[in-house]
Amino acid sequence: MNFLAHLLLSGTPTATPQYADIVVGNFAAEAVRGRAGLLAYPHAVQQGIRLHRFIDSFTDTHPVVRRTTARLRQAGLGKWAGVVSDVATTTCSPATLLISM
């Protein structure tokens, strides 16, 4: 589901210039490490990678997500709290709900 939310947030083919390259970057971003990895790709793919990183950073630092992760950690999920929180917030996000309609 995480990939679906990221792809939906990549824009639309008609409204986003170089949409296909941005989608590729947004999809592949999890495998791209550091600045050197980023710079190995064309500019439009870099935009997708940066978009993915921005989305992850925004959600990871959001107060609701941080509280959810802390509560899950207190409930005994330990190191898995962040993963469960990420899956839950991505699965229940408005972007993902739009896909399932």
C-alpha cells in the first residue's frame, strides 16, 4: 500500500510534466542511497526520488504518526512500532482510500 500512496502522490500523466520519470523515481527511491545515488539518475527521476523522501519525512515527523509509534512501542511492539505505524497510516491515508474507491 505504501507504494500505491507514493504513486498517487506523484501527480497525474496529464498535469505533471515528465510524469513517467517522476513515478519511476518515486517508486525506486527506497533502493537509492545518499546523494551520490541520487545524482546517478536523470533530473526528472531525481525529482521523484526527492518527492518520495519528502513524503516519508513529512509523515515520519508528523505529530500524529509520532504519537502512534510511541503508543505502539509502549504496547510492546518495540522496534516494529514504526513499521506497523507506517503501514497503518499509509493504508488508512486519504490517498490510499481514493485508490480503493
